[in-house]
Amino acid sequence: MTPSLALEWTSVLLNIGYAYLLGKQVRVGWLLGFVASAIGVGLYALQSAWIMAGLNVFYAVMGLYGWWNWGRAEVVKGVVRYALQRHVLLMLITGAGTAALVWGMHAIGQPGKLLGMEAFIASSAMVATWMMSRKVLENWLYWIVGDLVAVVYNHLIGYDGYALLNVVYIVLAVVGFVRWRKELSAG
């Protein structure tokens, strides 16, 4: 097993732990995500997938923010929902973020492999991660859409471990959505 393959699978396992623990609303999951993301920065940089490397920097920062935010006493501990208007705004932000990332990469002369997919994955993941840090129920639905695209993207660039991780994420997102919705209904 090559060092990069070992790192990829280490990151995969840490990321599964991260998603599972957040689905159960266990705060330490954010720290697993932080470590997995730090590994992801290097792995995607090796593929010159600069948006994905940057996304993993964002994930690492959000891992620390999520851990901190979920630990604050004044934060509402329960799951919340957003109104349709806010989701429309978040979808527009996702689309604008995708376009801005594609434009930015072309502007600096770094079009990369499968740039549109990479930009969409990054933009939608940033929105979903922010929503998760705020315990918004629908974050799981945003993850499902982004992870479907990420399955194909990671397979195409040769990271089948990450492609499998995205399949696992889709399953965990469904489980997380059902769990959080039950909590919201019970509250």
C-alpha cells in the first residue's frame, strides 16, 4: 500500500466517524473531521485539484468552528428548520459560488480537471457544512446532492476510496436526516 493510498483510507475512516458522530449529534465528531480534512488537503493537492484542496481547508476550519459552536452553552442544542425562502437563497449562493470558483480558477490559469463538478461540490459542501454547524435539518439533503456529484468526480480522478466515502456519506445523510427529523418532531 502506497503512503498516499494509506492516507486516503485513513481520511476515509476518520470522515465516516465524523459523519456518524454528527448524525448522532456527538461534538467530538467535528475533531475527526478536522484531522480527516487536513489529510484531504494534501491528497487533493497531489492531484492538482485545488478547489477540493481548498474545500478541505474550509472543512478543517469548520471542524474547529463546529466543535466550538456545538460546545457553547448559549447555543440552542436542538435541530432547527429553515423556511423555503432561506433555502432558495442558499441554493442561489451555491450556484453563485460554483460560478465564482470556476471563473476564479480560469482567471488564474488553473482550470483543473472536471472544474465544474469540483466547484459545485465545494460550493454545495460549504453551504451544507455551515448549515450542519447550525444544526439545520435540511443540511442532510444538501449533502446528498453534493455527494452524488462527488461519487462520480472522485472516481474519475482515481480516488475510489473517496468515491466510496461519498456513497457512505449518502447513506449516513439519509440516516442523519431521519434521526434529526425525529428529534425535531419530538421536541
